[in-house]
Amino acid sequence: MTFLRNSLGWLNDIETLVCEWLLALFVILLFAQIVSRQLFNHSIAWSEELSTYMFVWFAYLGAVVAAKMSAHNRVTVHFQFMPKWMATTLMTVADLLWVAFNLYFVWLSYDFVFNRMNLFWKSQTLGVPMKYIYMILPIAFTLMSIRVLWNIYLRVVKGEELLDPETAEIKKMQQNNNAQASS
């Protein structure tokens, strides 16, 4: 049972793990490129292109992680002045519009990658078919939609208050300050 729970936990955090690895690898590649140019007067031709593609994948998967953490940039200050049910309703409507946009973009990007993209388009240095580079679009927007729908479920059905990491940390600091002031 523990193995299954650990496996499910790891699968749940796979986007975060992939983002961490992509970030580490493209920083290492760029560092190696700089060292190679400065110390050996030699350029690693493929490293810049690969780093660029890794950064693009990192950015899109980072958006998925932000959606999972409910940490996307949005204006929410006005919700403080509304009844909780109204704020929840408006946030849900906004999130459903976001999911509708994501699903439309999944359809467009899927159509582009699988139906309209020329099979002979390849990256200049690596020679990788561009289809594999562009695959991040339908993947990321599908995953983002799933994460947003899950957050809607948690907020509406389970009644959980979803806070982005910064807001959660601020609330924790305020509670600590209030506890210290009352003691």
C-alpha cells in the first residue's frame, strides 16, 4: 500500500520533476557553452538550440505546475469585498472560461502538429522533427485544463480554500504574528 501511495504521489508530481530536470539541464548546457567558448574558443553548436527547446518545454510545463498550485497571476483583491459564495462562483466561472480557452487551444495545436505540420520540418542543428518540439502545446494545455478542473472540484465540491504559495505563506506569517502578540 505504501509503494502504491508513493507511486501515485510521484506521478502526481511528475510535471514538477520534469520542470526541475529541464531547468537543471538547460542551465548546465548553457554553462558548458559559455565555458567552451571562453576557455577553449570552441562553440558547441547543438547546445544553444537544445537549450532553447528545453526552455520552451520548461515554460509550458511550469504553467502546468502553476495551475496545479493555483499560482497563476490573476487579480483577486476584489473577491475580499464579496460574499464567499459570490467570490467562489466568479472564480469558478473564470476558471471554466480558462479551461474552454485551453481546450480550444488543445484542438488547434493538435490539428497543427498532427495534420498541418510538414513531416520534413526539422530543427536546424539537431535534425529533430519539429513535431516533437511542438508536442508540448497540446500536452501542456491538456494537463493545465486537468489541473484547473481539479482545483475547481476542490474549491466547489470539497470546499477547500486554494491559496497560491505566496498567499499561504503570508497567512502563516500573520497567524504567527497574531499568536506572538496574544502571548
